[in-house]
Amino acid sequence: MLLDRRGWGPASLAFDGMEPVSVGTGRGSDSGPVLGGDPLPFVLAATGRGRPEDLGLDSSVNIYA
């Protein structure tokens, strides 16, 4: 996963209608945040088209930065 390769995380992505995905060391003892609900805001933030701050994330989630 591109987020893993860029060193983002740890986090668990558990969006509606999708299988959960661990990023970094997600789902472990220090698993970071669990992001769920509608995946669109996360996709927008991860592609630089949305505000990561609205999700409680920083700009490091942007795969194009």
C-alpha cells in the first residue's frame, strides 16, 4: 500500500463497505487512530483535495506531497 511505503501511520482504515486495512503498525498495541465511516473524506485528504485536519490528521497523509 502506498501509505505504508511513504511511512504514514500507524492507523486502521475501517471505512463503510470495505474490509479493514492496517497501515503502519495499525491494529496492534500502539495502533494509532481507527478511521471509519464514509471513505470519501479520507480519499480526498490523501490525494490533496480535502483537508486532513477535518479528520484529525496532519498533511503527511497526502500521498502526493
